Amino acid sequence: NGEEVLKRAESEKVDILITDINMPYVDGVELVQRIREKYPEVLIFVVSGYDDFEYVKSTMKMGAINYLLKPVAKMELIQAVSEALDRLYEKKQAEQIEKENDRKLMLASSWLQDREFSCLIDNAEKIYSGGFSLEMNLDITGYTLMLIKIHDLQKIPDGFYKDMQGFSYSMKKKIMENLGDLAVRIFNHVSRPNEFLVISDQENAAIYKGAVSCIKMLEKTLDSPISIVLSDHSYTMESIYSAYVQDVSQLMLRSYDRESRILVYNKDEEYRQKEHIDYVFDEKAENDLISLLEHNSQKQIKKFVLHILGGAYGETKTYLEVKQTLRQVNNILLRFYGKEVESRDIVDMESTNDYVEQAVEKMNLELLCELEEDFLDTLLQMRYTESMESMQAVAKQIREYIEMNYAKELTLTGLAQKYNIEKTYLSRLFKQETGRNLMPYIAEKRIDRAKELIKQGDISLTEVSYLVGYDDYSYFNKVFRKIMGISPSEYRQNMLEGINAHK
């Protein structure tokens, strides 16, 4: 019954249709025609007792892929179905390849736009070269630049672990859908994958409502505090860099906590904050710390530093205050201990300090204090050495653990707790057994793995950065250059030139 087939085709997914010619209501020829018109992807072949050429011709013309005469032998039918399945498989494979190619093209196009815009906001002297088009007349409509900062990108949604371009595109799509008409264009900074920048031609009052909705959406998607900052409303593309600076400046004034916040640029507030920052870690505090260092009061040094850092936390303290306080304290520590250690240890000290400073972005005081305490332990063990009983087995276990978990958040405190060893002792043991300090050792392992991934050639450098444990490409680039002497992009270029020369 041809009519029954048409009804079932509306509710069931049909891949292959086998039909007779002689049927009531709707015969096989008409059925083939109507199925082909409505469901062109269905593979059809006809089984019939009619051997008239016109029947064969008409069904094939309507879209049947085969015509079998009754009586049909069992093997003949099996062969026909098998061929149809092969054809169906090849068709689906081709569709998947086409879909994947379209996706790659879409992601590449999105990334190229992101790169162009990132250059625009990172290089003041290159602003508005004329080659960059936002497909709108900003000179007439004006715009607000919205900065969306995901502070802790340690965990990204399932399915994007090795696909940062896919993650970027997915997040841009979600943000665009959430903001609707408020967003004219959206970009993801290529060096800072946790920064999304939205251009809107609406006034801040309207955008603010959209930002509230956007934060709720992002909090459900990501396990991270979110900051959204709105710049002044501007009217020329030449001021895009200034708008970005406004956003970053206002971001620095947010409270240092794990709460998501919306901020609107306020020039007066920025000026007052710059005046106040000098008093966070004043001359008296600096002299007190130097005195403790000179008297080698190790416990007091740690207590003082962690107190100062913790004292820069709370509703009245800002991201900038915490960042500046940490930098001032660590600069004093580096200057003091740097006078008495080997040159290689100085490099290790600086690398560990860079790692601690980069962690400030996560808005996690507990983690920050833990890393700072690790940094202090590293400095103290560099200066003072004492004989220790060898624990090669434990050191080997730690090295193996690092090899397997280099992309995770590894700290001296965490490893000491895992292996039930006092932190200072572990730090000295690791240096004794490996000849390297712990945090620089971890960095080297990450860079070794990064080099392997770069050699594969099919992964973007931003993805490489994330896969080896760095969610900030700029910091990854800094570590890579410090260890290898060249940037990741230069390393990749050298690899490509070497391969081409070999060919």
C-alpha cells in the first residue's frame, strides 16, 4: 500500500526503500516519484514482475537505483541490499567529510577575524590600518566595547579538551545568541583565550541588562568567576585601542574574589585607585620584610608574606592591589636571594615567580597563597642546604607523577601532601635527586610535551598551550621562549623548514 508507506515515512527515518510496482491507491512508480521529491536521500529499488522496458525506464527515471524482476533469488536480493548499504555508507562518509571541512573552514575564518582584531587592540600604532572591516559604519553609529573575562579556564566543557578553536567558536556563538541584537560582532583574543570582546552599537544601559543575562549563562557553562566590563561609548574605530585599555583598567579595580561581576568604566575611580595603590605595600612593610630576610627568620618570613598577601584580599581590596602587592613582595625576595645563589637558580626563581604571578588571574586567593608559599620554600632551600637521607624512590615517583599529570595544577604543597612529605624537605630532596628545582622542572616537562605537539603540525599553538597546562598563551609563549630561546611560532617555523629541506 503506497499510501501507508508515505504516512510511515513522515514519522520514521528511512534509509532504504524496497517497493513493488503493482499496489493499491499509490502504485510503485508514483511512490518512487513522491518519495524522491520529499526524501531525496532515501535509496530506492523496485521489485516487480513487470519486465516491460517502460516500467524499468520510468522507475529508474523517478530515482530508483535498481530494478529486480520477480521471482527474486535470495542471494540476488542480499546482493542488492548490500550494494545499497555500501552506497549509503559512502554517501554518509562523504557528507561527514564535507561537514567537517565546512566546520574547519568556519573555525579558520573565525580565528582569522580574531587574530586581526587582537592585533588591532594590542598594537596602538597599528590601529585602523584600513584593511580591517567590521562590516558596519562605526563612525556613524558609535560603539561600546564589552570585555568578557573568564578568570579560570582550567576546566572547559566536555568535547573541547583538544579543540580550543571549537571552544572559542562555541563560546562566541553562545554569547552572541545570549546578547541578541545587543552584539554587532564578537571576537576571542588569540593570545588570551579567556578574553572575549563584544562590539555593541547600543548604549550601556541596554547592554548592562544583556551582560547580566550573559553572566548567568556563562556561570552555568564554566566553573569560573566571570568579569564583564563596559567601555565608554565611542564613535571612531581609531579609539578601539583606548576602549580596550578602559576595559582592562576597570577590570583591575574589581574586588579580588570568586564572584562574577559587571563593571562600567569610570575614569575618576581609576584615578583614585592609582593614587591608593602605593600604600598597599608601603615603605614600612618593605623595611620589615627586609629585616626578617636579613635575620633569616624563615617562619616569620613566610608568616609575614602570607599575611601581607592575605591582607590585600577582601571587599575593599582589588585585583590590581593583589597583583601589585604580590609583585612588590616577590621583587624584594628575588633581589635579596638572587645575590647568594647560582645563575641557573636565579632563572629558576624568576620562572617560579612568573608562574605565581600568572596565577593571580584565577581570582583564587587560596591557590595564590599556596603557590606563594611554594615559592618561598623554593627560595629558602636554594639558600640553605643540608645533608638529607636519599629518597630516590620517592623522587622517582614524583617525577613519574609529573610526567603523567603535567597539564594539571601542580604545586609543591599539593605534591607534599600527596606523598606525605614536609614541603621544604621535598623541595630539597627533589633538587638533590634531579638537579632541578620543582616548578622549573614541571615547566620544562610541559615545554617538552609542547614541542612534541608542535611537531605533529595539526594543532594550533593556542591549543598546544592549553593541552600542556597553560590557559594563557602569552604566558606559555614567555615560558617557551625562556626555556628554548625562541617562541613557539618560531619553533614551528623551524620545524616546517627542516621538513621541507629534507623533502
